[in-house]
Amino acid sequence: MSQSILTHHESFLKKDIFAGIVTSLLFFNETILLVGHGPLLKIYNVHTGQLLACDNALPSNRIHRIVPVDKKNTDPFKKYYSIYGSKTMRLINITVTSDNEASISLGHAYQFSDWIMDMCWLDSDEFALAFAHNQVEIYSFINDIHIERIDHIQCQVRCILYSARFYGNTKENLLLASGTVFNEVHVWKIMNRNQDGDGIVSHQLKGHEGVIFGVRFSPDGQMLASVSDDRTIRIWPLKEEDEEEQQKNPLVIFGHTARVWDCQFVDQYLISISEDATCRVWKNTLISKGEGDEEGDCLACWEGHIGKNVWSCAISPEHKIVATGGQDAGIRLWSFISIKNNNIESEDDLTAMDLPVTNNNKPETFRNFCLTDTNTVVACSSEGRILKGNEKAEWIVLHNDSSFKKYAMMSHSPCGRLVVIGSIDGHLLIVSTESIFEPIKLKVHKTKIFETFIETSKDPNIFYIISIGFGESILLNKLDISNPLSPTFKTLYKLGEPTERTTLLSLKLVEETNLLICGSREGALVIYELPSLIASEEQEEKKILDITPLMQLRRSHGRQAISCVTLKNQNNHEVIFWTTGRDGCYIQYRLVRNNNNINIPKITEEEEDDEEEEEQHVMKSGIASQGDTMIETSGWILEKVYRNKVTKGWLEGALWIDDELLLLGFYRKRFFVYNETKTFELVSIACGGAHRRWQFKATDTKLNLATFTFVRKEQLYAYFRNESSTHGGFNSTVIQDNFHGRDVRAIRYLNSTITNDPSFPLVFASAGEDTVLKFHQYIPSFNTKFATLSSVRKHKSVIKSIDTSQGIDTLLFTSGAREELWCWKLEVTMPTHMKEGDLLDLNCLEWAVCPTVSQVIETRIMDITVYAIDPTRGLHLVGAGYSDSTVRIWLFNEKSRQFSLVADGSWHRRCLLQMDHVVIPNEQGKDRILFFTGATDGRVAIWDISQQLHECIEDVAGLEADPTLTAAKFDEPLYHYQPHQSGVNCLQVAYNHDDKSLIIVTGGEDNALVAAKFNITSLEESNIVPCGNPYSILDAHASSVTGTCFINNNKAILSTSTDQRLNLWKINDDEGIRLDWIHGSFVDVPDPSTMDTIEYGGVTHAAIAGIGFESFKIPLNNSQ
């Protein structure tokens, strides 16, 4: 095929979205980052995150490395580079103006006969290439286009290389380090040759126990770093005088939990990237080893990428910023200069806050304290003094009360204006930190005050104080400081205890809805509905009201305590909140108004960490246990939206700052702050562990201004952080948003199900081996052209299939390994006055889970197909193909939220791979529902059990009485044929209403694409007649076909394969059936395994996913 024809086809199948592996990074200067993203060369401004330019620089390849031409790069605004990938090298020049306008000029592309491992520009306008067979070739330019080879050197060790790196800039001093498949590193000088003309190896470095994935020289050439399959980093000294001794004892660093891909020298540090999705910073003790330094100490572990593999890394010229690119398509920025400030190890980085000396010089210690803002501490001393201090140890005495000498339970208001101290004899002391009013002391409880909480109000002068006396009821009190000369204090409510023993540890008051959400030490979530918080004068005079719990969810965090309740937003109709627990998990809940008062059955799930035995108990209204995902009362419904385990330690708090969720916790002896929204650790502080009094405050998500205070051995320590000038100068740590971190196995456009509005933004769902279900919105103006709306992790293993159905609500079904079949409820709304770039509001609610029926835990549901057989009643048929050769049809009832087995059968006797259905309308009777199955035996079967299915839905209650007892059987198919020699990887069925015919197109493991046509001679009887023989294209692709989709009203079909080709075929079905190839394009996603299409905006969008994701736009009527 000529290049011009290929270009025409490539442009016809226009590439749109690409989210694939980020294989190379290089800084143009301190502000501009060059990115090799698959075949695309991108230019980003790291300070603003703006994409300045993008070009398809290396079509049909990945950009493995970007190499600067240092000799030519004298102009700071225009620089020359070469890029290479596979066997192709291309010259480019990049211009970036001071106004942040960038352009990419592509030079000539050169093809070579071997895989390029490295490239080096020499001072003599020549360049050297290292190839995979451990050989080097040197080229010079004849003119702007043509080159000639002037030298070829084969190393004396003939082997395959997994890595190579040059050092030097002239032929005379040029060295090559070769990482071999035999676990060795060979260093050889290009011009030193033996009598056969082969390069002589000067250093043969042995010690690795796996193949060598990466090698790099230090800037002075005195050391070499190698990384390997054995998960180690080894630093080899290359000095001649003590070569043998030092090579026996290299610096060996172990810390990555998977294979290591690269390691770079940066000053006295080492920066490595790995398959474990982390970038780590190490101290290079061969250069500098201070007192207390140990070999192999990790100074920082940056965990921002998801799934596996950080493939690329670059350091800015001034060594301020580190950029990483991952398999998840994301690009992250890290502040290199703040490494020491992010990992606090010693007391030298902390401030010891000492109390001022008393007049009698009596020793005084901290009894308790509160951190009211990032620079203010209010403390109670062992002498009963209440003091306010700051970072400079400037203390002011606010009050003195000897009754607090031995016991003081302190809490402060979120605004920091108020501190409440509870005494051992039941008194509350209320102190204004700004001395607005005189301290107030009240006798509130009969016993010691166990805990106090302060919640603010919309009125800045109103505070709600919740106090708990030991063995007493919980009191909700109201403090009004509108008149500072005469503040008023009133106990409004006495909160009754739940049915089981509950010790409150955390709470949050929702003033808009009069709800009090409480978390207990026993793991119970308790919610109270208060009659009114804004009481009239008459109500103020009434007696204290007794309030019973509205609802109680027992052991929501297992047997561990609920340490924090955090709100994000709330209104009169719903409340969204998060709880953190000492099981290392956080859970998102939603409280919504109950407007129908219908009894909704609870759906239970098997928690991963639940080691409890099943408990038999009577469920009461408003009471539920750990596995329940919904509680309903007459006024409210509590829905469990999402749960995620973040740490093996304790989660002790959560903050919502700038729409990002920060989690606070302890692991072993360290306190950490983790950005859950962007998935990386912000800071880690050695404090001794969680069993101590501590406080944390932050003003922004980067922790530019933050303070952590804690007590250790009766001494108060504080970590004051002010990083506004040392964060690296970038606004966001995310330059390019991530996709999935592992292979994607299912993708589905959702618009045809969720809306009929053609102006509604394009939405699609994806899932795969990372077990995460993600929802995305197509936004062409974004850098990535899409934005992720929501992520849900509920599956325990790979998700293989996604399908949707519209009934009473919009439902989405997912299936995969471990026989998991989940139903989700989708709620998608557009914001008012939506503009370009605005995001949809999408909620994916966990709705139901299908029961397992196989005895083998490894059973997988390979594919599903869903049909709403009675949408008004909320009845859906879910056809599922299982790996144990069984096809099962489930009935899902929206109203009861229950799956019931309708039919099953094992005719194929092989693992089922594909499943589809069509509905044949029948105006005189009930519609016929045909199911189609394909398996690893290469056969396709057509099934018609329409009559049994229609009969079954007449008695839904009977099915649900025993949901795993089948009501019908798949005995013999209506028709079957064998289109493939082996597995049927993809199967698409289309029904033509005009001529009452079916078209089935399959793609197989045997590389073939097969189309078959069938005539339906009767709409009422099971009568299908093949129209001629199936039409087979045995070499439709060079490898197994993994995806097929009809487009253009079933007049054409797309196919894709592991050969990374997308082919467009025209369907000719006038006489029999025939497929004619029309267009083809290279797919930049490796291992494409799934495809889906939709007509939107006047074009057909085709999404292909594998290790990444790529979409194409195809004009309508493309087959003409």
C-alpha cells in the first residue's frame, strides 16, 4: 500500500482521544516539559498545566526517548531534538516564545534495521545509535534528508540487550553501558577493539539476579546505576584504580516492591521509577554519607500513579521539579526541593513548645491542648492555667482554675474563637480565645466530662456544644454570644443512647437539616434528627427534650472506631458525608429525603476485612449492621455510596479543602496526610504513633501553610510548615489526568441509555483489571479531551463486561471474575446554564449484587447482555456467559432489587466468551427474544426460549422465593454453526426489520472475521434459515480479532485486533453476505481488547481500549 493511500485512510478514521502510556519526558527549561505520549509529542507549561502544543511526531510507534542536540541548542527559545521509538528516529525542532506560544517542526524520519536502544549526538555533527544486538553504528549527514553510515561496531559479547546508555560526546571517548538478558552490565569503549574489530568490554558488572531494564552513567561518568528484574538498584563505581574491589561491593538498594525501570543521578540523590507505580528518592551514600545515614534509606516515596508502572521520569534543569509519567496516562509533578520537609524524621525539624515559667518556679506540664489555627495553641497546664501561645513561644494567660489541674477535656470550635474545657467533676469552662467575653463555668454533668464537641452555626455568634458525661446521657447545648457582656447557655436536648453500648468519638451537626451524625468507638454510625435548632423564645423556656436515634448502622468500620465524620456539602434534600475509621478505611454516605415511604430491602455485601461470624438478629426500622448498604426510616434514607481502604494503620481524620479530600492517619510510628483525590502522600512525620493527643490544621491542599502538634512524654511538639516558596512553582501536581492503571477490558458509551437529548455531553464508562469502574465525559477543549466524573471500586477482581438498561431508573450492570455481577443505579444531571468545560453531576449507586451459583470460586462471568423485558415494572433480563460453559439468564427486579435465576444450560461444554441478544417485534403477540453465545470451541449458538421467559415474568414472586433455582433450561439451540477454529472473541448481531433477517459478525482467535446472514421465516415460530454459507476472511487481521461493532445503520462494521489495526468493512447483503475492506488505521493502544461505538454530533465515535484508550471519529455514510 502506498504512503499516500495509507495517509488518506488514517485521516478518514480520524484519531481523537488518546490515553496511553507516557513513555518519555524531558524538560525544555525550568518551565516547559516535553512529553512523549505514545506517538504524540506534547509541550506543557508545568507552572500553569497548560498544553502548549501537540503533534503526532512518531506515527505507529511510541516515543521511547527525547534526545537534545546540545551542540545546536544555543538559543533558549529554539532547540533541536531527536526522538526515537522501535526502529524509527526523527529529527525535530521546538520553539517556545516568552509568551508561552510553542510550535513543533517535524524533520525527516529514518528507518533502521534493528531496535534502537539509545542515541547520542557527537560534537562532529554525527550521531551514534546503540541497537538491541549489542552493536553501535555511527552516522553522518549528507544533506538535510540523507544520512550515511560511517562506522559499525559489534561488541565482543554477542547478546540481546534490554537497555543501553551512552556516555561521552566524541567517538574517541564514547562509552556504552549494555544491560543484557544474562543479568549483566557490560561497559565498553566504542573505539577500543580487538583483532576481530569487536568492541572490548572493560567492565563486566555481575550481581543482578534478573535482566537489566535500565542503565545510566553519573554526570561525571565515575558511577553507573543499573536496575533490574530482581527489584534492586545497584550503583557501581567505575574508577580504574580499585575497580575489582569496588565492583565486588556496589551500593545495593532494595525498596521497590516490583521491577525497577530506571534510576537517575541527581546531585547526592538517586531517583528511581518502578512497576510498583512509585517514584522513590534515595540518598547516594557513595557520594555523601552523613552521620546516621544508612545505605538504602528511602527519603521519599511518591505514589500518585494508579495501577502499575511509572514508565518515565525527568528532572528540571535547576533540580527543583521531578516529573513522572505512568501507564495510567497521567503526568505528575513533585517538588524535589521539599523532600526533607515532606519526610520529617527527627526532633530537629520540630518545635518544642515550652510553657512559661510560673512565679513559684514550680514544674508545669501540658495537661491538654487545642490547635485553634496554624499558628495558635491553647493549652491547659498541670497547674490549671489556660494559656494561648504561638510558634515563637509567646504565651498569654487566658484563665486560671485549679479544678483543671488533674483533668481537662478540651475541644475548640472550627473557627478557633471558642475553647471548651470539661472537668472531672462535670463542669464546663467556656473560654473565648479572643477574650470577647469573660470565661464561663457551668455545672452541666454529675460525673466527669468524657468528651466535648463544638459545632458552628450560620450565625457566627451561635455555637452548639455537645457534652458527654461518664455514664450519663449526651447533652446538646446552645451558646449565644451575641451580647458579649451576657452570653446565654441553654441545654436543648438530651440524646438517648442507641440499642447497644455506644461511646461517641466523633460527630458532625448538619444545621440545614437538623441532623446530628455521630461515630462511636464501637464502630457504630448513629444519626439523630433534632426537632429544631433555631428555637423561638417560647421553646427556649421549655424543658430539655429527649431525642432517640433516628437510625443506627452497627460496625460500619468493623470492630474499629469511627474516628471522624466529615461533610462536603448539604442541602434540604440530601447530605453527603464521609467517615474515617481505625480499620484504615473511609466510607462515603448519602442521606436523602424519603418521599415514598416504601420498604426497600437491604442489600448486603461481604466485606473483605470482616472476620466476624454471621449474626442472626431481628432488623428493626432504622437499625442495620456492617454489610448493609441502605437504611430507611420514615423521613430519611441512608445510602452507602463508596468504601476504600487506604492504609494498614488508622485513619483518624478527613478534611475537604478546595474540593479535594485529605485523609489524616497513623501508620506504625508516623502521622501522614494523604491526598485521596489525587492519590499521593503529602507529608509523613515521625511522632511515635497514634496513642497520643494530636491536632492538625491546613489552609490549602499543598500544605503550604500547615501545622501538626502532638504530645510526647508530656512535652508538646509542633511541626510548623510554610512551603509557599519551596513547592517548585507549579500550581497543580497533576499535569495530565490519569485513566486506568491496568489493562481495560470493558468500555461502553452511555448516552443512548441515559438520555435522548442530542445536546447532552458524551459520556462513557470503562473498567478492567484494576477492578475500578470509571465514568468519563468527552470534553474536546480539555488537554486530554475527557474528564473522569466518578470512580467506583467494588469488584474484587477484573471487570470483563459493561451493559446498560433503562427501566424505572437507569441501570448499569458489570460482570467479571469471581462470578461477580453487580447492578448500579446511574443518576446523571446537567448543571444549570451548562457551559463548555462544565462537568456533569454523576452518581453511581451500588444497587444490587447477583448471588453466586458455581461451586468454583475461580468461575468468571465473561460477558453479559441486558434487555428490559418490562420497563414499567422494572424487570430486566441479564444474559451471562460463564467460564464453566454455562449460560444463565437472570431476572433483575428493580422494585425488590433482587436477581432471580430464570434459565441455564451448558450446551457448549467449553468456556463461554461472548453473549448477545436481539428482540424481534411481533405486533400480533409477544416479542421474540433471541440469545446468541460464542465459546472457545469456535461455535456460535442461537437460542430461543421466549415463551418460557414471558411465562416466568408473570410470577416474579415465585422466582424470588428461591432465586437460585432455575425455572427453564437451555437444552438444544435453535441453530448453531462453527465460524472459527478456536475462541469466538467478539460477536455482534443485527436485526433487519425490513427483510426480517439477522446478520451475525464474529471475530476469532484464529485471526478471522466471519459474517453470516439468516432469514426469519416466521415471527411467531422458531424458524431461522441460513442465507448461504458464512463469509469468512481468514486473514482479516494479523492476530486474534478482539472487537467488532456495527455502524452506519448496520451497513458497515469495524474490527480491531491485537495487531493494533482498526479496519472498516462494508457489508454487502444483497445476495447472501460479503465483507469488503474500505479503510484501515493503526491503533496506538497495545493489546486492544474491547470496542464500542455511538453516533454523536454527526459522526460515529469508536472507542478502543486495552493498555490505555483511543477513540476515532468516523464520518457517517462512510461505506458509500
